[in-house]
Amino acid sequence: MAPPKAQRTWTPRAGEVNRAWRVVDAEGKSLGRLASEVAQYLRGKHLPTFAEHMDLGDFVIVLNARRIRVTGNKLQQKMYYRHSGYPGGFKAVALGDMLERHPDRVVKHAVKGMLPHNALGRKILRKLKIYDGPTHPHAGQLNAGTKVAREATPTPRAATAAADRDTSAGSAAPADAEPVTTASTEEPTA
């Protein structure tokens, strides 16, 4: 009798990756909890096919970045530091000031700290899109291809288009029912 074949660990191939687009509303969410949720979606840890050495995650759109919530005195005490490399080039900016000027940088910095600190982490971070308002320009990706998971209400433009479709088609579906949309598996050009 021949000895049994050794079992091999299955690993996904690059062509088998099917990326969805997720919309996450940051309004009222704690900064750290939001960042950990977004980092999991970006890495693909929510998928049964997760592999640490590959980028299998989804694209994530974060809306209302300006309206995140922080606890305690972090708005005054948490500082963001940078240095230009020149003498006297040290800068320190408080979280409250950074939220007023660049709310997208606050969320991006928090998510970046929860991703791998190597080339894979930098590649994964490119799939993160952050907007400080409730709208985004990625409606085309949300309406074309594979199944899309939604964590927030649709953008006003997409909601109006869906309402127009329902009334023009005369369908018997409820007005609040959302059609299953799909997104392409290709990289976005934006």
C-alpha cells in the first residue's frame, strides 16, 4: 500500500479575489473602534479565505469623518507629531485642531496603525477612501459587479436614483427595499 498523500494548506490565488465595496458611517462612532472595524474589512479578516500574506480585503468608504467621537480629554491631550528634518521643524498638533482642518487624516492615521507596518500594509491602505461629509463619488463602484455590503444609508444621489427606478418601473417592491447591487472586481481608476 502507498502512504497517504500529505495534506496541503489551501491558499487563495490573486485571480480568485473578489472585492466588495463597503460604506461605513463614522458619525457617533468611537475613533479606535471605527478604525479596528475598518482595518478588519481592509485586510479581509471577515472572510473565510483570509490569508495573512495576501491582500484579500474589500474597499472601504468612510463617511462623516468629521463627526467621530472621542472619549475623555483626547481632543486637547492627544497630539500628532511630525518633523520637517530641518532645525526647528518640529510640529505638534492636537486632535481637536486636526479634526477641524483634516478629519480624513485622523481616521487614516488610526487605521494605518492597525495594519501591518510593511509594504503589504501600505498596499492595503490604498483601498481606504475617507470623506468628511455624507456623500462620496464612488456610486459607480457600488452599482456595478458583485454583491456589496452596506454599513450605512446610501448616498443621497444613489437614493434618488433608486427611487426614480422604482417609480418608473412600477414595481411591486416596497419603496424602502434596496436592490442588490454589485461592484466590479477590478481596481478603481479614481
